[in-house]
Amino acid sequence: MAKPSKISGFPEWLPEQKIAEDRIISKIKAIYESYGFVPIETPAVELLTTLGSKGVIDKEIFTVQRLKADGASEAELGLHFDLTVPLARYVAQHDHELSFPFKRYQLQKVWRGDRPQKGRFREFYQFDIDIIGRNDLPVACDAEVLSVVGLVMNEFDVGGYQLRINNRKLLAGLYESIGLDGEGAKKAITAVDKLLKIGADGVARELAQISGVTAAMSAKLLETTTIKCRADELSLKVSELGLSGALIDEGVSELVKICALLPESAKESLVIDLSLARGLDYYTGLIVEVGLLKYPEFGTVISGGRYDNLASEFTDQKLPGVGVSIGLTRFMELLFSENLIDTSKKSPSVALVTVYNEDDRPGCNQIAHQLRMAGVPTEVYFKSPKLGKQIEYAEQRGMRYVFFVDSSSKSVQVKDLVTKEQRPVTSVSDWAAESRHDR
């Protein structure tokens, strides 16, 4: 007999955890749809040529091949490692079938060949939203995405969060004024992106390894990373650096415009942070990361930004976009490990119909059917042991109501396991309507 063993990096939730996760998903979907985002789903696999279109290293990709494939043949397909590359291919492929701006949300698993560790998986859910334009996309769309992010985070009691934003144009302008451009600027952004992990001294050491970066340039670059402010302070803070340029002005202007369009609830947790760099090359404007104040070591919950040509590898059309991704599985692991979410509900059922004896089962099934038709998820106990055992089952599964059906007298009683009240039920549909606020 084979002994089952856990596969590292591939999480499995218990039923009560999955129920809790589904509640989170429903809340996020409701917020997305309230802004008009529509769902899409793409295949789990893409062509390897597609997955490598943005320069992704091969070791991150799980390839897919038939077990009995010709041993000499090479794999052509790989599991997608994020939802951005599939979105780029999807939009390019369906360009003439979509209406723009195209506002999509997507919840799917992704796979990466990373070394598993706490908060880092090989298989996990991402939950993305993006707005894609044709030819142009106003910064109002950037503000809309940030507004959605704020609503999502305000749904969860995680001890507060910080919404950090920056702008790649502002970064590029600052680095250009310091004397860095092209490949040097790219390498500097990669180094600065590690600031929270390795600290200023670590970033300084990495900058020293970049050709053409002097100690004075490194010091000035690190000075820029100390700016953390509100939108109304940004122009002054940047001017105090003594650096100027058209890209700097454009980046500052975009951030100020975006912040002006945000609701107050989002502004309360927002900070413009010039240390935020995000290492991916395709970001061209707004960049965003969300972290938890009580759990700074956890890293980011949500991240993303603006990209001016999403699908340049697949089409000649200019398709600018802005979007963010929620690392849902990572977030859920934190909620579970820190007991930040209720996992007492082990079943979606709200009610249990008990069975005195098997002769009563047809009548019990009929009551259960009426309850389900009235919108009450209901189970009928699968055997007919003593009532105490059946009630215990309902309590263990987190059900609130237990129904007792007496077929001989055609009477129905219901017990509320929270209030301990028990009363007769003359109409199942009336009871369901009355108790809806308690469920």
C-alpha cells in the first residue's frame, strides 16, 4: 500500500479553510464587478515561446509533456507562471472581439519552479484585475485600479495596511539627472528594488558593482529613496533633491493627478514612496505595492502598475494597461496561521434535518427540499441514530439550525443552536424569510 506524502510547495486547504477562502473570493469578486470588471479564464498551459516572450528564465517554468511522448521530442507547452503573459496573448488574439477599455478580472492557479519556503509556493492562486486600452489609457484608470485595491483591503481586518505607490517616469528622470540611463538605470532599479530586504548598505554595495556608478551617484540615488510623503508634499520634496527634468515633472504630475481622483478611504493608507522600484522592465508609469502594517516581514499582498504596451510581442496594436495582482494563496496562509479569519464553518450547510427512524426519511427529505428551495443550504442526516448524535454532528459542522420532523403528526420543530430556542414551524418558506438576517 502506497503511503501518501505531501508534495512540497503545493498547498492543500481543509474544508473549513476552503470555505473561508471562498468567502474572501466572493467579496473580492463583488468589488471587482461593482466597477464593471468582467471575468476571463485562460488555459493552464501556454506555448513555451509565449511564456518566454518577456525574458522569463527557464527554471521558473514547469513544462508539460505526454507521459508516453516520443523520448526525442522536446516539450512545447508550459504551465503559466503568472496571469500577465496569458492576458497579453489573450488580448492580442481576441483584439477584434473585445470592447475597449477592456476591464478584466482573473482568478486562476499559476505554477513556478521556485524553491518552496514559507509564503512561497510552486502552485498558488493569483487574483488579478487589469484595464487595457487601445492606443491610449488616461491616468483616471490608474486611479480606478487603486480605488479597487483600497476597497479590497478595507474588507479585511488585518491590523491596517499601507498602499505604497511610485512612478517609473519619476524614477527614470531622477536616475537620468544623477547620470544613470539605459542599462545602468535598469541595474540600479533592480538594486533599489531590494531595499526592504537588504537595507541601504546592501543596496549601496550592489550599486558599487554597476559600471559607471560613482560613490557620489550612489549616495544621491539612496537619498531619493528616503522620500515618503503625501501627494501635496511631493513637488516640494522632489525639488529639494536639486534634480530636475521633463520626466521628473511628468512623473510627479501623474502621481498628483492619480491621488486627486482617489476616495478618502484609499488616501488614508496611501504613501508616495520613492524607494519603491519594482524590478520588472515592462512597468512604465504607476507602480504599486500593498503591505500589512502588523506583518511587515510578510512582504506584499498586492502589487502591480502601469505598462504602456502590454502585448507588443504579439501584435502591432498599441495596448496600454494598468493592473494589480493579489497573491491570494500567500494571503490566505497568513490569515490561517495568524487566526485572522473565522474557520469554524466546516460545511456550507445552515440546517440539518434529523431522522427519527428510516420510515420518516421521505418526509424529512421533503422538508429539506423546501428549505433548499427557500435558499437554506440543508443536509438530511444520513442515518437514524439517537438525536443527540445528530445534533452533535450539526454543531461540529457549524450549522445553526436543527429540524425535527414527526411524520405521524406532520409537525416540524426547529432548534436554534446559538440561542438554544426551539419552536414549531408551520411554514418553511415563512421561517426561511424570517431567519434570513440570522444566517
